[in-house]
Amino acid sequence: MATPQQDADALRKAMKGIGCDEKAIIDICLHRTNAQRLEIVRAYKASYGRDLISDLKSELHGKFEDGMIALFTEPIEYDADELRKAMKGAGTNEDTLIEIIASRPPMILQQVKEKFNQKYKRDLEADVKSETSGTLRKLLIALLQCNRSTNTMPDPIQCANIAKEIYDAGEAKLGTDESVFNKYFCTLSPLELGAVSREYHKLTGHTILQAIDKEFSGDSKKTLKTIVYATLSPSEYFANRIHDAVKGLGTKDHLLIRVLVSRSEIDMPQIKQYYRQLFGKDMYEDVKNDISGDYRTLMLGIISK
């Protein structure tokens, strides 16, 4: 494999002069990890006194540019950038806030908060508080405390009691005591939440996800379900997100890029497997049929890795 310096030289050559060799850029990008791509960024600056990201932005366009920049960005910074975009200007993209804040492990989320503050000189929690309201705001702020348990040995009796408490706070009464759901969904460890989910099924004969469907609506429901899915079966959750991006008319390109890039080195084979199980279709083919050009080549290259 080429060294970061050789890759930096090849990228400079691909962008120097009139026109741009997109194929060469794609080839280098797809055959390197994110850590290796960051080394290339440093070598490029050391050799040419130029910022690789700025040069890519000036040479590339549209969704292809967005995907390439995402791949050359450190994952923690990319999450921070996406959260800032979701809240900047008029309106708020709650969908992006929910996906990132409710699906990232506490250790990662803590780093995202720090990067957000460092890069934008803003407090992520304060921004989320001002951009959201109601139960959604409470859930997101609770998750941003990064206070989820790390317990890997759930107490069966305690988990059964928590399942009963959740049932009593929701399906067993008129109205819903949202604070009970918030408390446990935002603080239980993945293994504890899994044990509570199993106890809930034993107690009621149906899943905790079905209980959320009955008791909540809108963004609150979406956030709680994201917590459950992303904690207990993240690959399944992100397979659903990719399907959301390509189903129906048009493509949610921003969503497609974010999920493919952020999961590219984590669980892409498992996501593809879940996609086929859930939708009876091949994820590669669905994405291929929805987008075109260099953008398509780049996204399909990520899926194929």
C-alpha cells in the first residue's frame, strides 16, 4: 500500500491544473481507513502548504463532494458538524438530532460534545435545549448527560422490577408517566436494557417497542425507539435508516451519506444482511438504482467494502 505521502502526491496530481481526476480520488479514498485518510490530510498540508479538504471542495461538486468530505473528516468531528447543521439557521432537523444523540454510546457522545464546543464555541446541550421542546427535549438532554450505566451483569430481579415500573407508568394506567421511561431508557446499560425488554415481554406478552408505540407519538416515540434499536440491535436500526433514505420518490442524500460513512468501518456487512431480511431486497441494488455519477460510485464503494 502507498504511504500517506504518496497518496497526498497522487491527490495533488489528480486536482492540479484544468479538470480533476475523480476516479483517482475515489480509488485512494475507498482503499483507506478513516485513520489513514487523516494521515493523508496531514501529509498533504506538510508537503504543499494547502488544506486537502479545501482543495476537494473547490474541485468536487454536489453530493459527491459531500460524501468525499465526510470520508476525509474524523468521525467525532463529523458528528459535531452534522449536529451543528441540524440546528443552524431557520428550523431544526430533529431527525438528525435523534439519530446521532440517541444512537451514539456515551463515551462517543461525550467526545462529540467536547468537539462541538471546541470547534463552534457553543454548548451542545444549550443549543439542543433552545431548538427542541417537550418530551423530546427532556430525552435528548438526558442522553447528553452521558450517564448510561456500564453494568455488564444485570440483576434479574431488579430488571423485572424495572419492567413492572415501566408497565405501571404506561400501559397499566390512563396517561403516561414519561419521566419513568426517560429515566430508564437514558441510564440503563445495553445489557440491562436488553434484560428489561425481555422481562417486559414476559410480563405483558408483547415487546417494549409495542408499548412505546401505544404510549408515545411523534419525535418522542421516534427517540425512544431509536434508543432501544440502536442499543440492542444497531445494525438493524441503521438498515432501517438507509431504507428511509432511498424509499419512495427522491433520495434523502444527506441521510444516506451520513449513515454509510459513519458505519463504513463498524458494521456494514451486518447492515446489508439486516436490510435483506427486513425488506427482501439487496441494499447495494437499491442504492445503485437511486443515485448516479461519481456520487453513486463512491457510495457503492463504501457498501462493497
